[in-house]
Amino acid sequence: MLSRVGDSTYWMGRYIERAENNARLLDVNVQMLLDLENKGGETARQFWRPILSTLEDTELFDELHGELTPAAVLDYVTFEPRNPNSIQSCISFARENARAVRDQISSEMWGQVNETYLYFRDGSAGRDFQSNSHDFYEKVTESSQLFQGVTDATMTHGEAWRFIQAGKFIERADSTSRILDLKYHILLPSGEQVGGNVDISQWMSVLRSCSGMEAYLKIRKGDVTSWGVAEFLICHREFPRSIRFCVDRLDEVLHEISGAGSGQFANEPERLSGLLRSQLDYATVDSIYRTGLHEYLDGVQGRLIEMDIAFHRTYCAY
């Protein structure tokens, strides 16, 4: 497969997943604020600055907007064309990558990503957002899920499909780690007790951000705790948005691309994925908290960045 095809399919998978993750994060944050009292200026800084921090967009936001308000953050992360990580930008980039590989993907895939692109382009997205932001973000999430389903159902599961999966799972693992890190380090208000009503409400919001509330409650029997949520979203083998699940699938896809046997590595991205996979296989919530949740998640994010760079150098640097 040509390196440019690999690059386009990989980033198409990443951008579609990133748009969905940003929609989840914003929607849950809006809903959480509706449940809390004292929604003054301090709340705006407390709940919206962390969104920009976890997306690493603070500097550009300050340059473009200056004053931090909920409306400004929502517009910046959702529609701002100068923000390369906004939902609208991600959809545009995904569509451009899909256009570059039209002969490699199915017509149904192209139709789905193009329909979402036109939804933003013709102003319908903006009108729906103004009418009901919750319904709007759900529609964005569903459009991403439709694309993933159409991809699995209509595209030959060869190399191009595997590159899409690699992009999807590395983006999803990174997003889950950032959502967890966001909650643990920034969102708990000063003066609030760990385990208090606000703290538990926020951990439930973390689960909702990852569509993990129902799965978690079935396993934990309704007991929402910080360590329980962290263990579930980091270590659970079967939940499809946990870091461990994503890294397992990423490692499998990388080995399928290279043809290397299980337990071996043929290149640097496989070595890095195997190393991270083994660390997650033997991780426990106690060992994670002894390391420090922030420090552990920061290490995971660093390893994922290294894997992204190594993947590009190995397969896409033409």
C-alpha cells in the first residue's frame, strides 16, 4: 500500500474519533453544569479552562477569544475553523483524507463522512446547536458511530482498514487518558471532599464521557468511587473505550500490518505498543495510585505520542 494512502486512512480514523470524543466531552460538561449550583464566573473558570487544558488548546483560545466564558469555549471547541482540534475542523480534515483515498474506501463510507461535512458546511449544525446543544452533540457522536459501523460492514478488512483502526484506537486511548487526568487533577472544587456529592457526580460524568456508565454499574453494582472508575477505564480488558482494550487492539492491528508474530516486534511502533500493552496487562489500581494517577496517565500519553511519531516514520514518511 502506498505511504500516502496509509497516512490518509490513519488520519481519517483519528479525526473521526477525535470529533466524537470532543462532542462527548462537551456534552457531558454542559449537562454536569446544569446539575450544579453557583454557576458564576468561578464555575466558568473551574469547569471550562480544564477542557482547553486537556485538549492542549489554551494558548490559541486565549489568542482568539481572551475572556473565558462557557459560550466562547463551546464555540471554540465545536466550530472554530482556526482551531485544528475543533469538531468542525476534525470533520473537514477527515473528509479531505477520505477524498484522497476514494478508491480505497467504500462509497457508503464516503457518503457518511461527506454528509456530516455538509451538515456543518450548510449551517444546519449551527442551527441545531443553538436549538438544543445536547441533541446536537448526540448527533455528532452518532455520525461517528455510523461511520465506524459502515467501515466495518462495507470495507475489505485489509491494510487500509487496519490503518483506520490504528488511528481510531490510538486516538481513543489518548482521549480516555486525558478525560481521567482532567477529572483527577483539576475538576474537584476547592473545599470539596473526595467522595462527596460533587466528587461522585464528576466521576459519573467521566463515565458518561466514555459511554461507560451502564457497563460500570453492572460490574460495580452501583458503587461509584474514584479508584473504581480509574481501574475500569484504564485496566478493563473488555470495555471498548478502556485504555487497555484500545492498546490491545492497536498492538494486534500493528502486528497484522507487519506480519510479525505475537510477542515479537518488527519495527519501533510495535515495540512501543508491546511495551505499553505489557505494562497495562500487569497494572493494578493500587500500583497506579502508588505511582500517582496523573503521573501514570502522563506516562501513557507520552508513550502514545511516541507510537504516533514512530508509526508515521515507519509507514507514512514519504
